[in-house]
Amino acid sequence: MKYIKVLALISLNIIIISCSSYYRTSSNYAVASWYGSEFHGRPTSSGEIFNMYAYTCAHREYPFGTELEVTNISNNKSIKCIVNDRGPFVSGRDIDLSYAAAKEIGLLQTGTSNVIIKYLGRDESYIKEVKYLSLSGPYTIQIGSFREKSNAVRLKTALELKYQQVYLQQAKIKGENYFRVRIGRFSEINEVKNFGKILADEGYSVFITRFEEKV
């Protein structure tokens, strides 16, 4: 039994690339960029639909629902925004602001700027419950299912900032193609429950389902 538990912990550590502690007590210098119309109306990594006119942002580590104050060092303008997405995906950048948030602090023209990020708290309504689609193993975790493959690819890329063994699986339902974003293969129910809770606490929609072998 101890051997099985050790294997489960090893497997879980392999899937999680990094679990850096969130910056909750101090302000941090960072590089900010912004995104807007290209993604307007598309799902974010949290499942919310991206609204370029709302005060939101994308960050690689903060859990969804985190409220940040972002101050542009060049003009001392500040904005409060909620983390509801993952990114940036460009090296050397630390936070992506929505169009509205970037406009508020004078970031639109320059594109990027050095900023100070201050942690303000978290809206805990973003914490999700783990849901079960199957109670028989082997198991996998489904984070999203999309008709548009580009949305599935974007969520997969976002998850891969922190997690390994993320994959897409195509399914046909009532003649429609769906692209499912899934993580890992688990033999033990407690192992998949524990990992599912980590993801749900971070704010992802988590469905534990049966792992399907790729043909």
C-alpha cells in the first residue's frame, strides 16, 4: 500500500511542472503587455468569455479570481483587474492586460511597459467543485470541450505553462466534432481526486472521467 502511495505522489509531481507560491505579500516588478479584439468573445482559460472592455488580465501563476493592482511605472497610473486567463505566452512578459485595463494605464501605444503588480486578494467564487463522469478507472481529467479546435489548443497551451501530460482528444457527438482538453492517466481514484482538487482550487472546470486509449 505504501508503495502504491509513493508511486501516486511521484506521478503527481511529474504532471505538475511548477507550483510556485503566489506573490501574496509584496509588490513585484514585472513586464506587462495587452490583448484585445483578436480574442474578444473567445473562452478564457477559466471558462469565462473574454471581454476586452472588462478589467481583467492573464497571468501564468495566480489562481483565477485573484485581484491585482497594476501600476505603470512610466506614468504612475494604476488599475485593478481580475485574473481570469493564462498567459502571456511570449518570453520576457509577465502579465497580459485586457484592452480596457491597458488603456486605463496608458499601455496601448507602447504595447509593453514595466509595471508593479500588487496582490489584493481573491474572489473565492472562482474555486470550482470536482465533478465525476466516471467512477471506474483508469482515469483522466477533462478541463474543457470545444467545437472550435483553436479554443482547445489555446487552453492546452495555457495548461502546459504549469502541467505536463496535457492532450487533446477528438470526439463526435450527434454528428458534431468536439475537441476535449484532458490531463494525465491515473490508475488510483485518490490520485486523480487529489490532482483534480488542485486544478479546481485554481479555478479550472474539472471533470474526472475514464481514460480512453488512443487508437
